[in-house]
Amino acid sequence: MNCTIRKANQDDMSAVLSLIKELALFEKEPDEVEISQDDLVKDGFGKKKSFKCFVAEFESKVVGMALFYPRYSTWKGNVLHLEDLIVTKKFRGK
């Protein structure tokens, strides 16, 4: 099985939100997701970008994502924080 990893774009945010909701359901916290697709577009692709994201695609369908952002550590300096790495259930372990 060959997946393609690429930078996410605005059009991917619907699929990214679905993956976030899938994770929340797995964690038994489905009502905790407050973010919307519009929020993801604004925060990831607007004037002040808060995060970056990569997606994994299989047969032109987003099946995974990694969402990350830079932060500053008083011990380490500039670091990258991986907020979530999510793979849809059907593709885990493949």
C-alpha cells in the first residue's frame, strides 16, 4: 500500500476535522471538539498562521494527518510541538 504524504491545503481541512472528530470519539470525548472547518482554514492558512499540517493520502483520499506548530522552550530554545498524529482506523498498522 502506497500513501502519499504532502503539505495540507485549505481544501483538506474538512478531512482534517473529520480525523480530529474520529480521535475525539476514540478518546470518548466527542463533545469536546469545538473547532470548525472555518477555524482550521483561518488558523492554518490566514494572515497569522497558528499551525502547519501534513496529510497522508491513499487513492486521493486523506487517511491521516500530522498537525504541529513551533514553540519556545526555556530549556531547549526553538522546538516543534506535534499536537496530533492521526491515522483513520482502517489504515492503522498498514
